[in-house]
Amino acid sequence: MSGIFPKLDSQNGLRRLWGGPNFRWNLFLLALLLAECVVFGAANAKFLSLNRVFIAAVGDLPIWFISIFVTFVMITGGIDIQSCAIVGFTSIVIGVGWQAFGMNIWTAAALGVVVATLCGALSGFFVAYCGVQAMVVTLGGSFLYGGLALLVSTLSEKLFGRKVPMKYEAAINMVFFALLMGLMLFVTFNDVRKLFS
């Protein structure tokens, strides 16, 4: 196990944590968050109920997971603001494939993974081979994939006379989100493993 992880100097790490340049600011933000919880908890007793906290956590979970992996991109010096647009676009593709074209849900999910991969490959091509700045590519990509999602949804409604029901769209979001998280965890694990090897 010692060959995988580098030796960490815990004394130096604690010194940087407590004496770093952002310590006061982080402490202020933590105090502000606690004050917010106290004020809203005093205003409404249901605010701090465990049930409400869990409901909010479950509702925000997809955003948290996406932000974790976008954080890795930003730490390495890149930027990616199109990930939510890609998730939305692939969710629409899965829903239209499943409901309008009668695909099996797993086939539609596999199609969604292929579409997401192509979206990422297109963005990567513009950044790596064409030399376009990552900010420009991801900003343009977020508008492109959002527009494509609207186009696919509208065309399926015009062609098949029905819109994808909301309950199916929610189920599709969850299936694709689980697949996307699995893929992101796999890629992150491999990157971290390569980093420490």
C-alpha cells in the first residue's frame, strides 16, 4: 500500500490548512452558513428537520456529483461548463429513443452514452487539435447541446404527435445519471491511479 500513495507530511499539511491565505475567508463562510441555518431554523421549525435535509440532499445529488468531476477538470487547469447541457441532451435522446422509437431502455441508455461520448469527443477535438480555448468550446457547447435537446424534443413531438411524459423523463434522467456517474468514477479512478504510479 505504501508504494501506491506518496508519503504525506501531516504536520506541514495542518500548518498550511490553519495558516493558509484563505483560512479566514473559509472560516467566515462556514460561520455564515451556520448563521443561515440558525436563522432559517428559528423562522421555520421544519427547515432543520432530518426529512427535509434528506429530500434536499437527494434533489441536489446529481448537481453535486457533476460538480465533483468538473472540480477535477478545473484543478488541472481546464474548464467545463457544458456538462449539464450534455446530461440534458442525452436524457432527451434516451427519452425520445425509448418512448417515440420504442427502443429497449438499455439500448436507449447505450445510445445516450454514445451521444455523450461523441459530444465530449467533439469538444476535445476543438480544444486539442484546433487550438480553440476551452472556455469558448464549453460555452458554445452548452448552447449547442441545449439547442439540440430542444430540437430533438420538438421534432419528436411533431413527428410522433406526443411529448415524452415527465415520469419517463425523470426515470431516464436517473438511469443515464447512474451510467454517467459510473463512467466518471471509472475514469477518475484510472486517472488517480496513474497519478500515483
